[in-house]
Amino acid sequence: MIVAASCVTLTGAVPEGWMVAGSQPAKYAAGVDTTVLYQGHRSAYLKSKEQMTGGFGTLMQSFDAKNYLGKRVRFSAAVKTEDVHS
């Protein structure tokens, strides 16, 4: 899975402000792919380290919603998958 993440700064492998979570986060690798761009922005990726994980992983971020109380918030994303098996 590739998730578009605009204006990211690298600290280690995971973009700053993002984290790998889920039921099996240690079984997933995440980082920034500078070769896959979306509307001119680098993309973040999440990929399984194993063929079958028996759980799930997520690349996510959280923030304090206090600054957005009473305001309209719009979320959009682009997702590209490769070699996904169920």
C-alpha cells in the first residue's frame, strides 16, 4: 500500500509525525518513496516484511483536534496497492 503524504520530513524511516500501528506493527516497514510522486509530492509506503502476517499494520498520524473545533475539516488521500493478497 502506498499512501500519499505531502510535505513530509524524514526522521529515520517513518515520516515525521507518522507511526506504524495495528495488530502486528513490527511485521511492517514504512518510509518515504521519493520515486513515486503524487501531484509532485513524495509518497509514503507501508509494506509487509513477511508474505503472510496474520494481522494488520497501519501507517497513521494523530493530532490534537482542539484547533479544529467548530471548523469544517476535509480529508483526502490517494492509495496505490501492489501484490495485495487476501
